Amino acid sequence: MIFNMKRADAATELSVLVDYLQGRDLKMTRPRQTVLEVFLGIEAHVTAEELYDAVRKVDPSIGQATVFRTVRLLEEAGLARSACRDDGARSYEHAYRHKHHDHLVCVDCGAIVEFREAEIERAQAAVYRKHGFEATGHSLELFGRCPACRRKGGTRA
Amino acid sequence: MIFNMKRADAATELSVLVDYLQGRDLKMTRPRQTVLEVFLGIEAHVTAEELYDAVRKVDPSIGQATVFRTVRLLEEAGLARSACRDDGARSYEHAYRHKHHDHLVCVDCGAIVEFREAEIERAQAAVYRKHGFEATGHSLELFGRCPACRRKGGTRA
DNA sequence: GATATATTGATAACCATTATCATTTGACGG
DNA sequence: CCGTCAAATGATAATGGTTATCAATATATC
């Protein structure tokens, strides 16, 4: 049974999750739906703990463990993509109907710019070929100082 | 005072460390030299804990905290480079007189191939320029299946 | 509805890493 | 060489993010 929906456009993501649960003896629950909806409402990279904070505001009865479990579930279902940040924390972003992209990260303010560069993708394919590897995915982060921080900070604080 | 050297070719790295310590009121110590030598003797990516295991075999009196502290020191001194692996653990590799490179990682056996691709570097520079960022570094990992595992595993276990 | 089973929330456990702190050690000046 | 003093050490406790445990609860199916 699927619970009331808050966000109309979450319908497809919800059905993706339901489909994933089907046939695995997994169940659709209110906490899972709430976590999904809150996650979909955040257009940024969040850690499980940040997501937990947001979920709590909607339903304080939902526990931290459930958020951690559910966000992993979302990743398995293809609704979220995760990456380990350089500080060791794992962050999640939307994955459903979101094209692949890489990240440009400001080392001063933490701002994240998403970009796609065909040139890079092509060159990566060449590397795979050259070494006889079968590609399964990649992670690319460019670190630097964003325009705003360059103006503010001068050479660097 | 610098202690007996075991590896003749560690001389330059040692002097880099000594130079770094100089003028910062930091001291050269036997544990630091031992950690450096053991680290230099390992031609692979190691976590601080793996390095600790190796150091212990040489000098069991050296504590874990010292290895963690020293490997960070080596990174600051430019002798090591670290990256957060996808499983969240931080791994270190040699950095002195080692050209920048990226990694091709086998998701089945964990094998790591280092590569350099001028094309990718060029394209990255273009991304920085396009967004007005000042580059400070990047991390690129290509995940895939190595030739050996492709032969063995077929489509995938 | 009743039933079987997955899920939940609270809590404890976990792991890699860092902080604390009394003791030891190295660098420097005599 | 020896004394002095700050830095470094090792043992341990603490931390932060994440996962496991487990009795109570909620869900899908009949």
C-alpha cells in the first residue's frame, strides 16, 4: 500500500522504489516513503545525518538508523548515488533521470558545481580500452577555489 | 641527528622530511624515520593501519598513534599523497618524485593501475577555466573489471 | 482480520581516526 | 658531555560516522 503523496512529481521515483521492493520480500512503509520524499525535496548533496535532520522535521518519530538504512536502499534501487567525500563522510545525490556528471568543489566555501565534459568521458573510455578494463563507473572531483572565494580570499587564507 | 639508514635511496626523502621539520620547531626522531623507511619500502597504497602493521614488524615499540601522526606529517611534507577510498578508508601512496597520476581500480580483485592521460588533464583545465575556478587538485578513479577478472568471472559473479 | 515476516526505533557496538596526558626524547647551549 | 626545555611518544580514552542487535510494531497476503 502506498501512502498519500506530498510531491506530485515524486510519483515515478516512488514507483521505482516500489518496483525494487517487489519480488525481494521487501515492504513499502511510511518511514521509507517519508525518507524518499524528503530526499527528493533536497536539491543538493546530503549526508545521511543531514537527511536525518531534515526527516526529523517532517516526522520526529523516524529514527536515525532507519534513515541510514533507507538511503542505502535508495542507492540500491537506483534512486540515489553516493560518493565518499574527501573528509570521509558519504554524501548522496539524486540519481533517477539525472544524467551522469562530475563535480567541481570549492575548497574554501564547499560550493559544488556539477559539470559534464564529453572530452573527459571520451578520454576515459580510451584509458579503459588501453588497459583492457571493462568500465563500471568512475568518480571525478576537481578541487579548486570558486570565483567568489578567489575575490575574497586573495591568494589564500 | 639522523639515525642509521637502511635504504640508501631513502636519503633524499629523508632530507626532504628533515628540511620540512627544520624551522618549524619539529624534531627528527627514530619513530618518524622508521615510519618513513617502512612507508618508502611499500610500493602500494596503504592505509595508516596497514602501515602500522608493517612498522610494528620492524619496531614493535612504535605506537599506532605515532604512525597515524607521522603519515599525516609525511603528507604535509610532500612525501605522501592521500585519498579517501570509496569504502571511507584513507590510503597513502608515495608522492616524492612521483609524477601525478590517476587510478584504474578493478572492482573485483582490487588491483590498481596507475595511468596518466594528457587528454584528461587538458580537458580538466578547460573545465576550471570555464567556471572561473582556480585549480588546486583533483581526484579521479576509474572503476572497472581488469582483464584477468573479466576472463575468470565472465559477465560477473 | 489473522498470520508470518519484514521493519522499526533505541541502544550498543564498531571502525578508523584524533585528542589527552604523563613520560620520554631530541636539540641546543654551555 | 650534561642540563634544560619543548616537542614527541605511547597508552588510553574519546570521537564521529556508520552498522548490528533485538524486542516491539507494521505490512502484505490469505
